[in-house]
Amino acid sequence: MIQKILEVIEAGQTFLIAAHESPDGDALASTLSLTLALEGQGKQVTAYNCDGVPGDYRFLPGCDKIVNDVAADSQFDVAFVLDAGELSRAGSWIKERCATLVNIDHHPHSEDFGDIYFVDDKASATGALIYRLIKAAGWPISEEIAINLYTAVLADTGSFRYSNADGEAFRVAGEMVDLGVDPWSISSGLYESQEEVRLRLLALALPTLRVAECGTFASIAVTLEMYEQTGATSEHTDRFVNYPRSIRGVEVAIFFRQIEAARFKVGFRSSGTVDVGALARELGGGGHHNAAGGMVDGTLAEAQNHVFTKVGRLLR
Amino acid sequence: MIQKILEVIEAGQTFLIAAHESPDGDALASTLSLTLALEGQGKQVTAYNCDGVPGDYRFLPGCDKIVNDVAADSQFDVAFVLDAGELSRAGSWIKERCATLVNIDHHPHSEDFGDIYFVDDKASATGALIYRLIKAAGWPISEEIAINLYTAVLADTGSFRYSNADGEAFRVAGEMVDLGVDPWSISSGLYESQEEVRLRLLALALPTLRVAECGTFASIAVTLEMYEQTGATSEHTDRFVNYPRSIRGVEVAIFFRQIEAARFKVGFRSSGTVDVGALARELGGGGHHNAAGGMVDGTLAEAQNHVFTKVGRLLR
């Protein structure tokens, strides 16, 4: 399959490279590493994402190349759709605008929409497939390409912590580090760059920690008063639920976030068998088995008592 | 140097393997990987750490082998002191109890206390040196050894995120994953499974956050009183320094840990150009460019003022 792709690259002159909407690190960095590699071969490349580049990823070399609009009359010799799962997540119109359509993906059951289907659902990231392509072609890997390939693999393996971080993921990362990538500059940009007010808010929220039912569930809360004291906003509460969740033995983690004087949003995370989706639906909300949310009226104490009774019943 | 080590291993029958006090993941996992490897060669090994095995690391295969006491009359053919920086951090008595003393370390300026000095301050972890030793010897790497080698490298590179995560670190990790290590089971055990008291301690420590010099450095502190209030111990402060470090713009993060009424251990992390190793040596301590520690006398306010003045001078 790689050989076929190299042939159409060799023969083509104009290329479109796209990835799925609401792009994550793998989608963007795969787009950019292939774009930079093809440009290095003297090709004319349009890098496209319907949602552009989110702020977190503005450090990716070449990200300014990504456009969120393509002229209606443009035609391409070859279009690559990366990491998309389905063509519609990248743009259904792409099929009509190219002579050859290539699907490169690692999603299981990725839709077979292309002329060439290079899908390996065992790969840790689509970036790992771009790496294989670049290596097979024997193209040089510049530091800019290296940063993108590294970031693609990093992002889709949860910083090399998920079970999909396979030997290839580590080897790709190691090679990119040898080529000049600094792991810290990337991970700190992506993961360790919070605003001081978020930590100040966390300092107020953590003392609200309640652990109940023999340690099987735990909660923390953020109140409107805490926003006032710190200057933080609800945006800064992202991932706060991970604190109660991180306690050994906790099966259900709960995050109470005050939105009105007597009203709380309640977020649930389950790390085990408890279906918090069902729980959230009882509270007029919804979600998945492992992550869900709903709404409760009352003071914090009332909201906690109401929710704790329900959760406690499930865990007993 | 590796050849010399393999010769004394070949010739010896009884071994002591020790690492620094208050052991971290690299110290413990290096101890265990070398212990298991030598046992695999039919050697008699005593694995020792004066502080035993902290709860967080009880998942390490073989950790029950580590004792915190060695009979006063015991003698060893060879003693390995790993990751210690100085012999006294592992136990000065070790020198008198062995025919051959081997220092394996990656700390810069590691004390030259042994008969054999295998120190590479470019190595990401002491575990990477144990890996080199095992590979040079051609010994098999069991899954138990693989988990330890993986954890050693993971722990000292901050989950492959620090700048010391070099190509070797990633390649060692990749090889261990190929040998059966599941990244998620280790990182979730290590980083997402804390005791409730640790979170209670964090709740008291976070309000001590100080951010200074236009946000370029930040500190938090843990006092003896906080231990009393929560039932936590110094063990639970592991990685607390990551909280000030996580603030956008912070170049030097500082963690003050009270050890006596008027005495603080001070841990430093640098994410940039500042050499906190040099800073720590000024305080009678030591460490690397990016991670180091020392000691300061006084109240918390006095210790903070003393350290902040020094750090401020470096950052201006």
C-alpha cells in the first residue's frame, strides 16, 4: 500500500491534505508532517482543516500553512484524508476535487472511501503511519517534521501512558528526539502550562474533598464564591474531576460546579463497573458509561446529600 | 567500565544492592532490575534500602526482596550503590562490608567512592545504565525485569516528558513494551492511584503557593503541622513540586518541605536555562541542571526569603 502511495506522490504535482474536524494533536501533526515532507519533494501542497488550528497547537511547525477554506474551483492530483474515520469528518466534497483519494488512518473500521486505503488499526497514531511512509520513501526528516511526528504520537498515546503506546510509538519518539526534538518543550506547551488562577482555584476546591462509602466514591466542589476569590472561571475547572478520581479505590468520582445560587452541575467519572450514564440520566442529564453529567438544585450540602445517596445505593 | 563490572559479577557470589534514601522510582526499580538479573545468574543478592519501599512503588515486581536492615556482621563480595550521588545517601557502612564497591549513577559530580565508577551524567536514569549492563552481559530480560527497567526510565524522565528523555530512554521503553510491559498499567498505578491523605495534604499545601519575579518562579510548602493535621508523611509529597512548575511562564519551581522546627529541605526544578544544580550546591545540596535539592535553616518565611533572593538573582 505504501508503494502505491509513493507512486501517486511521484506522479502528482498538486496535493490536498486534510484531517478530521475538531482536530486533535495527531490529526494536525500528521497533516503538517506530510505537508512538510511533500513540500520538501517540491510538491505543491494545500493543508486544510475545516476547524483550523486550535490555540493549544499553535506551536506546531508549519501550522500557519493550514487553511480552513479551499477555493470552490480548485482541483488536486491527489488528496490525502488523515485520521478521519469517515470522509465526512474531513469534508465530503474532497472526493470530487481530486484524481486520486488516499485514506491514511488508524481508526478501527475506518470507512473505505478512497482509491488507496492505508489503514492500520494497530498503529498508535496516524502519525506513526506517516512516519512509515516517510521512511519507506527515504525522505529526510527535518526538525520541523520531527516535532510534528513526535507530537502526533505523543498526543494519541496520552503522553506515552495509554496501552496503545507500543514499541513503534516509543521508537518513533526516540528517533525524533535524536533528530533534535526536546520532549519538555512540547509536553510543557501541551500539558503543563496552566494559569496561576487555575491553581489558586484548585487550592480552594481541594479542601471540599469528600470521600464516602468506604472510599469507593469521592467528590470535590467549586462554588461561585471561589471564582470571585480567585478571578478564575468555569473554564479553569477542566479536569478537576481527576483529583477525586485519582484516589486509590475510588470507583466513582464526582465534581460539583455551582452555576447559580442554588444550582450545581454534577460531573461523574466511573473507573469501573458503575454506569454513571444511567445515574446522570436520573438527574436529567446524560453521557457514557464512564463519563456523564447532570444537574442538581439546592445548596452544596443538599446537592451532595442527594447525589451521594444515589451513588451510595449503586455501590453498595 | 561495564566489562570490569561484569568481571566482578562473574567472580562474586554474594551481592548487596543499595540505592539512595527516600528512594524514587529510578532508585527502587534500578535496585530491583539488577537484583532480579543477578539472581537469574544464580547469585545471592541482598537488596537494601534504608527507607524500604514507599507505598506507591509496591507494584514493582520483586519489591518484597528489599530489606531496610542488614545484619551487622554480614559481608558481601560486591556491593552496588545505585543512583546515590554520595555513598552516605545509601549508607556509609556499605564500604566496610564488601570486597568490591561499585558506583552506578547518572548524577553529575557523583562522588567517586567505589572501586568501580560507572557514572554517565548524560543518561536519563540509572535504570538506563542497568539496561546497558544487562544488554552487554547478554542476560535475558524477563517481564519482571522489563517492568522495573521501564519504570526506572519512566520515573526519572517524568513520564517521558522532561528534556532528559533522550533517544535511549525511548528505545529502552519501547523494547520493554515489546517484551510485554503495559504502559497504562504502570502509569495509572504510579500516577493515578494516590492515597486520600496525599490529596488532603495537597489541599493544605496549595494555598502556600507563591509566585514571584513576574511569574518566572513559584513555590509551595509543606510543614510538619500539615502532616499532623492530615496524617500524611513526607512520602506523600512526592511530585508536589510539579504544581508550581505547571504554571505557564514558571522557569524555576521550588518545594519547601519542613523536616525540623527550623529546617527545610528545598527541592528545585528548572524547566529552562537556569542550572538549579549549582543553586542547590550553594545550599549544601546537589543534583542535576534541571532537578536538585538542598537544605535551609529558619522558619518557612525565612527559608523562602533566603531562597527567593538567590533564585531571583539568577532569573534577573
